[in-house]
Amino acid sequence: MTTVHLTLSLDQAYAVDRACDLYARIGLGQLNEIAMLVSFGEIRNADGRMATGELRDNIKALMIRAKGLLGHSAHGSFEIGHALVPVGFKRAFEIKKVLEKSLAMHRNTDPEFRGVNYDGLSQTLRYTDDPMPVAEVKVESMTHQESDETEEIRELQAVLSDWNDLVKAIGSPTNGGAIGYATALRADAERYRWLRDPLSGAEEVIYYSRGDYGKGIFSGTLLDAAIDTAREKA
């Protein structure tokens, strides 16, 4: 048997995970996923701007119409095990299940909340006769260059901390545009620190439900709002 071994960074692995997820969903007829990418600002206008509310609504309506032309209701689609779903989409689903579990276990081996991303690919979730996919996250010793880069990140974080203290000392964010911008930067820094805190419970906040298929991750202002709400409740 011929196999393929692919070495990826974590960021690349997350991209493959999302790509497999999106490909499988499109194959099930979940064209609304495209509208969601537009709503979250991941797909933008040709000039780089986020879509307006009206444009987001129009694209959502367009995707619902496209689903209808394919015979699906607005909220309906095939299940992954349906006989009419081509095997390529089922392969993408199986690869995603294996890869997302490996990434989840790398982040936290014993989370308080275990989402479906920890399920992996059990025999009850197999929909192809392919060999079982294998994914493994390996942590290797840092090279000299990586060590230097890590130190640079620490130095930048220290500078950002000093900047945050300065903004706090200046006072109200309404006292000029520059101060308002600085205060916004401080808010982003606090959100970042909260995300990095292993006791923050971030995994229960940054994901949204996608029904039986699993969870997606918020982005942009939606992510900011989810984090801010969780921090207020803490």
C-alpha cells in the first residue's frame, strides 16, 4: 500500500482541518457555509472591505435559493452517511475527524468541556473502506532561530504591557482619537491574555454549535463579543 506523509506547522494543520470541514459540508449541500464565511468577514469584497449587512443578507438568500435548486430546504442537507454523497466528501470528513482530535489533544489532553472535536474517527463514524487516516502532533525542540524568535515575542509582549499601562494612566478613551485607538489596542491585549490563560475556559466560549456535525470557531467582532461576555461573567 502506498501512503503519503505530510509535515505541517500547527497553523497549516488547522487550515487543512478547516478546508476538509468546508469541503465535506459543501458536498452535503450546506451551501450556507459560504454565507457564514462572508458574515464572519473571512470572505471579503474585492476591495478588501467586509460585506455590509445588506450584502450578507443577499448572499444568504442566494445560498438558500441555490440549496432549493438542488432539492434541499433552507436548513436541510444530506447526512454524511447518505448513499448519494460521493465518497470524496466522506474521505474529507474522516480525515477531518482524525486531524481535529489530534489538534484538540495537543491543546488540552483533559479539558473540562470535551467537544465533538475530541471524538476522533470511531468505527461508527466510518463511511469509506479506506485505511484509517493517522494524524500525530509532534513537539520538537526549538532551533536556535526559533528560540530567538520566541525571545523577540516576549520582548514585544513586554512592550505591549508597558503600552497598556500608559494607556490606563492617560485615562478616558474619549479624550482624542489616538487615545481611543490605544484603548482599543489594550482591549485586544486583554482578550489575548485571557485566551492564553489555561484556566479561562476559552474553549467553551470561542466555538459555536454547528449542530450534529460539530463546532465552528468565532472570528472578528463576533469573537471579541464572545470573549468580552465571558470575561464579564468571570
